[in-house]
Amino acid sequence: MNFEIKSLSVASAALLKADGLIVLLSDSYKSSKDELLSVVDHALKAGDFETKAGKSLSLYRAAGFSASRVVFAGVGEGSTKDVRQAMASAMGHFKGTKAKQLVVCFADTPTDQALKSVVTGAAEASYVYTTTKSKPEGRELQRVLVGVPKLGKLKSVLDSQAATVAGVEFAKEWANRPANYATPTLLADAARSLVKFPKIKCQVLGPKEVEKLKMGAFMAVAQGSEQPLQFIVLRYEGAAKSQAPTVLVGKGITFDCGGVSIKPAAEMDEMKYDMCGAASVLGVFRALGELSPAINVIGLIPACENLVNGRAVKPGDVVTSMSGQTIEILNTDAEGRLVLCDALTYAERFKPRAVIDIATLTGACVVALGAVRSGLFSNDEGLVAGLSEAGANSSDPCWRMPLDDEYAEGLKTNFADVANVAGRAGGAVTAAKFLQRFTAKFPWAHLDIAGTAWKSGAAKGATGRPVPLLMAYLTGTGK
């Protein structure tokens, strides 16, 4: 999907050939001398249209407009939320119309955030998953031209957001695929496909290499599946080698039945989304490839399935992690932290400026925060501030959760250095406390995205979060 931006008045936008024109009007709009806007003036006076966010007025083959369909949409005060609501309302008028080219024109010069909302809104409204459909009807919309009264620095804002959208949709694609279309091996292939961008490199370690690294926790989870584990290492090299990288670690459980501690059957199909952390890392690298910022980033994805066979790890088994710490696996459905802990230890070799792990880790985080904010845990105040600001700036918010030492008491066991679970109370926190044991050598943050990575019900599908948050942080807009 292509996004462009030009300096355009409403009058000049009206002359452009396109399948549709969306004109965004804020509360500050006043009656215009432009004849093309007279219909809006009449509608406002008659009470048939408001500039309140979400309100819209649709015209078909209106005189003076080249586009066959024209939609006037209110953006209220022009906030991020208002513009996204306006775009959702306006795009609804084009559903089923097979519109391929749209012009979106601001009557007033937008803020950076408002422009980002237009890009995101157009992409979200037109996204279609097709990979496993026999007669796919893909996305019709191919091009969006955004018109603004004054261009200024807005082109760089649009380019950045368009790259983020490309990353979000790459993450959605791999998260939405069913598990038999997104095995660890296929996930590794997706990572390899990103080397088409000149600054990205990819290495994939298989079972033998992982065994040599002594990743006992990761191997324990994978041993219940016929699918071989894959440890994916992505490198984005946009700066000098002397610049320390940020390391992103994405949980890549491509399907999770819970292992011997098997999950209930209801909604188990949604456990294809247990690799959304991995998908978000892939999405970030897709966006980095498009944007090409002057930074260094490492992506680590421990990918495997958590299934049940005669070799599957059992409750009470003790394994040795790459760090040398032994772990009593009291619950095999707490497998995400087991694959992540070895990846976190592996991250030490990069001497990172920071390490951020992203995981659909706990149902407890869904209970705590719902689907609005991702859970944020960290041992570093600067990292907390940067990620929190990035979340706010990207409309992909997170919320800091506690890491008091007392929460680790439940992880004590008589049979190993640590247990992998500590009971139901504070489950999201105790999971983070487990991971924290493997992060002493670098600033670390953990994003629990179990509530934000996908939607259930009629709107079932991946959200692509937290790609926007991570891109805002990495590119400096959230430091």
C-alpha cells in the first residue's frame, strides 16, 4: 500500500482523479467562500452534519469534484483519537466500493499525530487477510494521497508512519496465519525474507546449534513437538559497529496447547497467536528496512511449538538453562518464560544498550490491564520513561507494573534454583520476576502483550501491537 503527501487545498484536491475524496474538518472550521464547501456550510446550518469526531457526510458524483465519492468527516479537536475515529467513519463509506485510490485532504494543517492517524486509519480499515482462503479477495485500496495546506516537515512524518504500517501488517500477516502455515521453520523463512533490505542480516540456528549453546529451557519446551525448534537472529546495522544495539526478544511459540498441563479446548485455536511477540519483532525489522534509520538493532526469536508427545517435558522436571540456573517446571503451560530466559542470556553477547522482550506471556496481564495497555516491567528507569513516552506518542500505550522483590518468594523451590510458576496471585508480576533473574547484565524491559496482541470474537485477528510503540522508541520519538 502506497502513501504520498502533497501540499493541497480542498479546491485543488477536488480536481484530482481518484476513486474517492475524504475532506477532514475540525471544530475550528468556519464557513468558507469556496463554492465546493458550500454543501458543508448548508449541512452545518441545517444540523445534518457536525465537525464532531466520527460524524460524516457522503456525496456521490457531486458537481465540482473529480472523485465519484466525496466524504466530509469531522475530526473534532483534531486529536489522535478524534482523527482515527473520523477515518474509521469515513472509510466505512468506501467499504465494498472497490476503491483503489483515495485522496484524504485536511482543511487545516494537521499535527504530526493527526497525520499518523490518517495513515494508520486508512491501513486498518482496508487490511484484509487472504493467505489461507481458496478464493481470496484481497485489499482493494492501493494508494492514498494525503493533502495538507502546508507541507513543512510532514513528509518525513508520513514516511515514518508508512514504514511503521508496513511493519504492523507484516506482523499481522504472520500472527494471523494458522499454526500449520506458521511453523518455526516457516517463521525462520519469514525472517530470511527480510534480508532483501540492504541493512538486514539473518542467521537461523537449528536444534544442534541450540544444544551446543546449552539452551536447556528452550529445548525442554520444544521436545514435545515433531517440528524442529528454530533460534532466529536478525541484525539491522544502520550505524557504526561501535554503537551498542538495542536487542528485541520475541516469544515465538507458534502454537501452544499447554503441553502436559494442557489448556481447555475452548478458544485453544487462538493459541496460534502465542507467537505475536515474534511477529512484532519481524514487523519492526520490516519497518526498519523501509525507514533505514541510523541505529543498530538485534532481533532474537526462540521459535517452537508447545505440544504433547511421549517426549514432552513433565511437571516436576528440572532443566538447566543457558545461564546455568536450574529450573523446576511445575507447569508446562508457563513455557514462554522458559524460551525467553535462554534468549535473554544469549543477548548478553551483544553488549546491548538495552534489551526488550515482547511476549504474550500471561492471562493475568489480560485480567489486570485488558486490551487497552500492554504491561511494562523494567529494571531501568530510563527505559521505562522512553517506552512509556513512545507508547503515548504512537497510540500504542503501555502501563508500568511492579517488580518488588517480595513477588519472587513464590518462585522458590526445594528442587532447583527457581520454579517456573508461583501460583495465581500476581501472575503477570511473578512471570516478570522469573525473567528478571536472567537480565542482570543489561537494562531490560518486558512487554506482556497478552491482552493487546490480538482481538477475539467477530473481529478476531492480530493487531500488530506493539510494533508502533517499538518503532517510536527505536527511532527516537519516544526517548
